[in-house]
Amino acid sequence: MFLKLASGGELLLEDRHNFRAFKLVVEADRDRLGEVRRATAGKAELPDADTAWIFEEALRGWPGVEDDAAWQRNLSAMIEKARPYGWIDDKRKAIKAHVEWVVA
């Protein structure tokens, strides 16, 4: 699954049933990091242009999956599989993702 910040500014949850991949796709140039940070506020934190911490709460409350018990279980399983690799920040309650910049 991945979050996509579309060129129009809309933040979307894509490929939501693929729990084997996780990233943030941004349809913009890397030099727009400040704008991307503002657009993803409350959903993700970007310490730099290559790394995003996606908030677990934002994913769990996403429209279309918030009441899907199977999806929620699969997200929990994905988090537990990622934990040994340092991809989970329990303090922030966030999942680490790489950022893919795509010029639309």
C-alpha cells in the first residue's frame, strides 16, 4: 500500500490491500518538500526528502478501511513484521516509509 500526494494536493491511500510494500509517492519535485510537509500534516511527518513517518492512527481512520476488521488486522500484522527492522516508531505511533518523488 502507499499514500500518494497527487499533484492537485489530494492525499490518497492506494493499493490498500498490499501489505508487503509501503511508501509515500509524491507527484512533485523534491524541491517542494516544505509544501509536501504542510499537505501531509497530521497524516505523516517528513524529516527529510527521502523518509516519511506515516501515522498509524491516520491509516486506521482512513475512509473505506476504518470499519474493515480484516484490513485492520492485516495492518497490525504488517506493523509487527516491520518492527524488528526499526520501521516502527512507538513514540510517534508511526510507520517508516521511503518517499518516491514522481513528476506528474
